Amino acid sequence: MSARMTNPALVLPEAVPAILQLVKAVQSGGDVPATTLDLVHLRASQINGCGYCVVGGALKSQKEGETDERLHAVAAWRETPYFTEEERAALALAEYATRLADRPDAVPDAVWEEAARHYDERQLSQIVLWIGVTNLFNRINATTRQPAGATW
């Protein structure tokens, strides 16, 4: 697969500092474990079919010590025993917030309440913003068909 065009961040490099500032703010904005944010990123990227982010996210997680067992199971997290209750709540929120148009009540109260049971408002803000950032990257990469494994 080849890209439809140069990555938009390279075409409009003035956008990169703002995007990176947002990423930095989200990653340092709370105390949600990095492993949880990585799982959220991977699951949203799987849903969106962003090969660039799926491959890149999985490789990053592996380098940081994540097990292959958990990485392989993210797509079926509900049916596997590898994730904590907190991670499951974040993964559910990521799925619903990524699939906004799939149902009239985009993020049902039960999904939100389960996430709020495990995370305080600052942590929820970090997760919600991370889902948004991930979806931004997914939409850029999938739309322009940035190939998995490529660097920019």
C-alpha cells in the first residue's frame, strides 16, 4: 500500500507544534497509566482501521514492556481475562467515543458511569482527550492511507 499523499503534517508543518503540544498536555495531564492510554489508542485505531497507528502503537507498547498476549487480545478485550476493571472501563469508553454515529445515545450513561467509577474527573479528561487525539491521528492516516510501519 502506498500513501495517497504526503502526510498532511509534513505538508503543513506549522500544525505539528500544536498537535504535539496537545499530545504532551494529555500525556502529562493526569495519572492514568501510560499502559492504559496505549490500550485506548490501540483499540480506537483498530476500530478506525488505521494500520499506521495499530502497528506503531503495538510496537511502542511492546518496547515499553506490554505483553504480546494482551496486545493480541485488545480487539476482543471483553472476552479475555487479561485486562483490569479500570482498563476495561477505559476501553469501553474508547469504543463508544470512537463510534459516535453508531447509536442515538453515542456514549450511554452506563459506559460513562463505569468509567467514572474508576477514574476521577482529571483522569477522565485525560482519557477523553486521548481518545480525541487518537481519532485525529486515525482520520489523518486512514484518509491519506499512510502505510503501517512508515515514519514521517
